[in-house]
Amino acid sequence: MSAPALLDRSITDLAGALSRREVSSEEVTRAALARIEATDERLHAFLRVVPERAIASARGSDARRARGEVRSPLDGIPIGLKDIFLTKGVETTCGSRILAGFVPPFDATVVERLETSGAVVMGKLNMDEFAMGSSNENSAFGPCRNPWDLERTPGGSSGGSAASVAARQVFGALGTDTGGSIRQPASLCGVVGLKPTYGRVSRYGVVAFASSLDQVGPIARTVTDAAAMLGVIAGHDPRDQTSSLLPVPDYRAGIEEGARGLRIGVPREWLQGGSEAGVERRVREALAAYEAMGATLVDVELPHSRYGVAAYYLVAPAEASSNLARYDGVRFGLRAPARSLADMYGETRDQGFGAEPKRRIMLGTYALSAGYYDAYYLRAQKVRTLVRRDFDRAFERCDLVAGPVSPTVAFRLGEKVDDPLQMYLADVFTISCNLAALPGLSVPAGLHPESRLPVGLQLVGRPFDEATLLRAARALEREMGPSPAPEAIG
Amino acid sequence: MTREWQLVVGLEVHAQLLTRSKIFCGCPTTFGGEPNTHVCPVCLGMPGVLPALNRQVVEFAVRTGLALGCAIQEKSVFARKNYFYPDLPKGYQVSQYELPICVGGGVDLTLDGVERRVRLTRIHMEEDAGKNLHGVAADGSSGVDLNRAGVPLLEIVSEPDIRSIDEAVEYLKSLRAILMFLGVNDGNLEEGSFRCDANVSLMPVGSTVLGTRCELKNMNSFRFLRQAIEFEVRRQSEILEGGGRVVQETRLFDPQRGETRSMRSKEEAHDYRYFPEPDLPPVRVPAAWIEEVRRSLPELPRARAARYQRDLSLSAYDAGLLTADRETAEFFDASVRARGGGAESAKRIANLLTGEVARLANDAGAGTSRGKLTPEALAGVVRLTEAGTLGGPGIRQVLEELFRQGGDPAVVVASRGLAQVSDESAVEGACDAVLTAFPGEVERFRAGESKLLGFLVGQVMKGMKGKGNPAVVNAMLKRKLGA
């Protein structure tokens, strides 16, 4: 059974239908709930569905609309949340056993903003534990699967978010991206994923992985939908002092302006055979399409991006080792029974954390240790500065940079689980953008010629210039026509 | 201390700031309260929370730094100090490390008439931890109270410039008085809002090479600080004299035994794995803000005491008493102003404030408060005294009334009939009556028993119900007795 046409619509379309009263939010929400019910046993995108809360929000939206009040383009639209976002009264696990049973007393700022704008929260989506992973296989509650091929991963860590959006369970979802965790699953599931500039969206109420890299962003089926979602969640939050005071533009305003006149930087380091041939082919075709639309391709160099993965795997684990220290079994989540306090800490952490968080806690603790700090953490921070300078230099000659998102299409479940280094390399193209705090976007660039699995094109922009990324992505989307729906999930 | 060893001390002070809310959240900083009632997700260290820096904390740090002559850093950076302890909810303390807000500066002391300066290394901002509570639950289990977690602290670190126990105590007292004057700290050692760790070492007299130090903790009074260092000097000198080596370690002072004992050695010391706090941007203190704070600084105790001695000819002792706390100093200044200046009046005001008024406050358990007495009223009392309207016992009664009820001293004097009688004819009548009533004593006085004058004066005063002006009574009696 394929998804009903209603669920196949974009947010923008559906908002129109809702305002014309062709359909109610409650009907849409019930259809989405039914779709989740019908598909999620196989997909496993959701860790928790909140039907009562969803129906109540949908009715609220319908009641407002009956009074002629519409709060935003998301009013009445079913949206999913990665389980990293704190939801008041709804268990939030971050994909980890150590947070099992944790029911937050408040909503994350972005959840508050979504609900205030009328969005209908459907539930909490599967993810790699503490957002550490690129395949969703690190979820303590079993992996989510790729709706294009259920034997493959949806990518990660926001795999549940991308899979759910692709499978037409929800119209959009929020994810987080620390090293590629929005863009890579979006690419592998054939949807649009945007990691905004660091500081564009509040991190308050988002379980921290690597605080200087984490950023919240939308995953949607169209570029315009992603723009609409970003408009709702972006902006300064006094509770997050790293959030920017810059005003939030209307991201949909110039989105149809096309690619003409854009200078697109093509980093030679990103197209040197580091990707599968089929991926590289689709990326080159997308670049050619831009040229055909009137954009100029410019060769640029990002010489330090080759150190990106190494620097990332020092900075991110270092911050994670500190961020994860609070999970001690005392105040929330899992508490393993034990005779002494020290044993309780040890047992709780041993049982509560999976292999990947443990690995990163150890890596990070080591990198910050006395005598190693300068050689590792400090050196890695210097690499960040160099990576950023590469981009600054590139942006003197171009408006945005384009390349692959992931070196491969969706890989098979189990294919890389035993080889963490291989898994880490899945983020080789996405990590620089986080290190440099820049906005990055993944937009569908067609299907792989042999495997018929989605390939994404990555666009990286100047700080706080999400608008240009969205405009360029929309131009390609229009050129390629609507992306097909995945068939494997039915 | 023995003859061979020179004591070297550096002090680290943790002072809780008197802000209304905590350093990174809106919870109140009030002391006490049922455990875990002044808490929120932020100071509980829940997943997903972020710190939002309280601007008042920065202002207090700048104020303190300026008062202590530090260089205020235009940019300073918070860092995470990582360690596991049950009272530390996040598993790290947000503090400052490589780039603190204040650098350098010092505290000037006078010790046995000698001027000394103890230099400061740095001052930084950080959050306090919670408190472990043992044996409070019915089942004997321990608990953690996080009311204090996130209360703002300044850590004030001195150079190892202190060379005697007296100097250590004097440094701590001076620093405490300055912080209290600035209104940034309440100076309460017992409740732990003003805490001190001491780094103590010995080196051979004449040496410039510092010995191995021990860090002493848990001294919550000046007396305990003294005891702890005394014990440590004995302990370390015994080790050194026995040819041994002092082991670098942290030692806990036990107030019951007056001893320090090993808490953890250098090998067991934490590796705090400091790194810049990614959740907080660097703290920027623009020059204009620093100047604004500088202009609002109060006159500090030493400068004030010097002024009292210079301009008002007060003794160093009185000047010290009056500048022991800001309330007293401000009250004194206001009273002198209300009286209209003059060293003589100032001396009288100082005597009343440090004498009678302090006694009244003490009896009432009012601390440094002065009840309902105002500086204007105190100035009025002095004015009445100087005019001869008020004398000893009257002053005491008026002050008591003003302390309890407030009001205008002239009105109190009039309504309670406390005015001194200086009228010659009234005094003369009373004197005559006494001379008549005690002919024997008059006889003996005239025969040379001059000390009987006091008795006769006393009798006159008694006859006048204590209201006679003693000077007038004295003069009158002497005249009548032909003395």
C-alpha cells in the first residue's frame, strides 16, 4: 500500500489546501498516524508516537483556522522530532539506554517555536545514540531502516528523521547535525536537509553531543518546505548565548530566483575520486545543470579539508566526554542497582552507554588530558581555523561551494558496524562545514545509475547566508522535477 | 616557627557574590531553604540545558578587580573544569582558566605599623557546587542539596607573598572588609560564603627558592586559619628537620583536633581536563563599562581610615573601628556631614558610634545596624551635648530612645525632661541644700580631705535627679567651699 496522495504533498501545498479548507489538520494528522502505524514496524523511524498530543494540536489548529487565524506555514502540519529534542512530558532518550525513562520538565526552544507556530508534533524519531553515528545502527533501540531499501541504513545520526520524511510519515522533521547528521541521512533517503550556520538556531533543550559543532536544522521533502521550517525555528534565544542576534530573513522570499549569476565553487579535493563513481557522476551532472541554468563554476581549493575528519574526531569526542559526564544515574534516566556510589556510577554507565559513546568518551578524555591537550585538542582547534580560512578564501571567488554529501549511497545494515574508521569516513565531505560553522545543505541530485538509490548534492554557503543555499537548491530541484517516493516501504 | 624556616603562604579565597540570582540561571541565591528548592533544570544539570551568564556577576568581578588594582581583561573566557563529585551535577564546573577576568593587583596591609602589599595573581568567576548531606535521611542514606549549585563565586588567588600567620590573617581580614565594602560579598566565613584555602610551605631563612607546598582546606574562621597554619608549620618543620621531604598534597583541617590530615596526594590529584566552555562566548568588558564601574566604586576602608586620621584627627584605632564595615563608615560620614564637620564633633560622633551606639546594637543583637537612629539624629545629640543641653546620663537615655523609637533628639530631650540644668540659680539652690545637709563632710573637706568634693558633687547631682550640668555643679561647689 503506497502512501495516500494527501501525505505525498509538500508542506507548502498542504498549507494551501488547509487554508482553502479542502482538508482539516485533524484529517491530515490521522492519515499520518495511520501511515506510521502501517509502516513503522518495518521502518522503525519512530521511538515514540504521541497520537493524543498530535490530535489535540491538530484540533487546535483547525479551531484557529475556523476563526481565520493562521500562525505560520507550518500551522496544522504533522512534524517529527529527532529524539534529541527535549519534549515536556514526553520521554526523551537521545537513542540511549542511559536516558530511558527520562521525561523532561520543559520543551526545547525549537519545539516550543514549532508548537507556537501551530506545527503538529507527531513523536520522537530514531537516531544514533547521542547523535554519534552515520547509520542509525548505534541506536540503543534498534536501527531505523532506509525506505528505499529496508536492508540499508537511512544514514545517521538523524536517520529516523530523514527516513520518516522520505516514507511520508511526516511532512518534515527536525534533526541535528554535528558532523553531517542532517545532510548525510537526507542524502541517503532522497530528501532535503539543511544544517544552518552555527548560532542560527537555538540549542537550548537539545541534548548536547559536541557543543561547538551541534546545530539544529530541518529535513523536508522540498527546498521550500525546509525554508519554511527554518524560518520558524531560527533566531536568537536568550537561553542560548551562542545563538546569533542577527535578524531572520524570509527564507522563501528569493527562493525562486534561480541559479543565474551564481558563482559555484567546486573544490577539487571533493571530486578526486573519493566517492563511488555513480555518486560522482550525479554530482557532476548537477554541476553541469547549474552551468546550463546560467551559474558559473569556479575551481576552488580547500586544502585543509583533508585534516577535517582527524580534527573532528578530537574536538567532538573531547566535548562529548564532558557533556556526557552528567549521566551518572543520580538525577535522571537509568540507575543500575549497586552497593556503593562508585559502583552505581560505574554500572549505570556501563549498562547505559553503548559502544560508540564509550569509545568517544575515552577518546575525548584522552585528548583533553594533561600533557596531551596541546598536541590534540588545541591542534585540532587550529585546524578548524585553517579550514574556515580555506572557505573564506574560496568565498572571495564564489557564492557557495558544491560537492557530494556522502561518498556512497545508502550502505547495507551491518556493513560498517565493525569498522568505526570506515563509518567515520562517511562524513568526510560534511565535517568541514561544521568545523567552519558554515551552513550546509543536501538536495536530491537523482538516483544512483545502478543501485537506483538517492544521491545528494551538498551546497555550503557563507555564514548566515542560508538564503543563497536555499535559492540554489530550489533551482536544481525545479530543474530535476519532483523527487520520486521510495518504493520499498510501500 | 622555628629559627631556621621561613613560612610562605598563598591564599585562595572563594567569595560568593551577592547577586539575587545564580550565575547561569534565574534561581535565587538565598542561603538556606529546604534542600533542592532553589533549583531549575539549568543548575540541576539536566540534559539539553545551557548556561546564560548573569551580567551582574561580571560587574561584581570588575568592581572587585578595580578595587584591588587588577588589570581588567577586555576579553576573558569561561572554561570547563571536569571532575566527578556527587555535588557537581554536570560533572564539570564552569570556571575560568587560561583567560581570567582580572589579572594582577594586590591587597595593602599595615602589620605592626609596617606597610605590606600582598600581590594577587588573578581573580576569576565560577559557579559554586552543591552540598552533600550525610545522615539526614531517616534511612541513613546521604543526599545532595543543589540549592548552592550555580551560586556565583569569585576566586581570588594571591601570590605566595605572605610571610607570617599574622599576615595571612590580616590579608584575609582586609580582603573580606574590601569585598563587604564593595557590597559584593557578605563576609560570612561560618556559612561558607567567604572561604579560604591556604597554600603553605617552608623554606630555609634567607632562601628564595620556595619549598614544597601543601594546600589546606576547610578553615571556616580566622581562628581555624591560624590553627591550621600553625599546625602545618610544626608538621612541615619537623619533617624538614628530620631530613625528610614534604609531600605535595591537599590536607583537610579538622577543627575538633586542630590538625590537618592528608586528603589526597599529588598523584591522586584530579586532571581537570580544562577546555574553553563552548556554550558561552568569551566575556567582553568594554572600556566604557570599566570606567562606569570605576566611577561607582565606594571609598575603600584603607583610604577612608587614612582620611579620618588626616582630616578629622581620629586615632588609627578609631579610624579602624569606623571602617570595619561599610554601614558604620557611611553612618559616620553622614553624621559628620549632618553636624557640619569639625574635628571635635567628629571625635564625639566617633566615640558615640563606637561606644554607646555599638553597645545598644550589641544588646539588641542588631549587628552593625543602628536601629532607628539616623545620622541626623546622632549629629543632633552631639550638637545638644556641645551646647551643654545634654550630659552623660542624658546622652545615654536619648540614644536609647532614638535607637528604639527614632525621632528628633531635641524633642526627645524636651518630652522626657532629659535636658541638663546649667542655670546657676537652680544649681546654687541644690548646692546650698547639700552644704546644709552634710555639715560634717563640708568641715572635713575644708580640713583638707579634698576627695570629698566628689561625694558632694554626687549628692548635688542626686538632688537634681542627675540633670545638673556637672561642670556648672563642680564650679559652683568649689566657689562655695572656697576651694
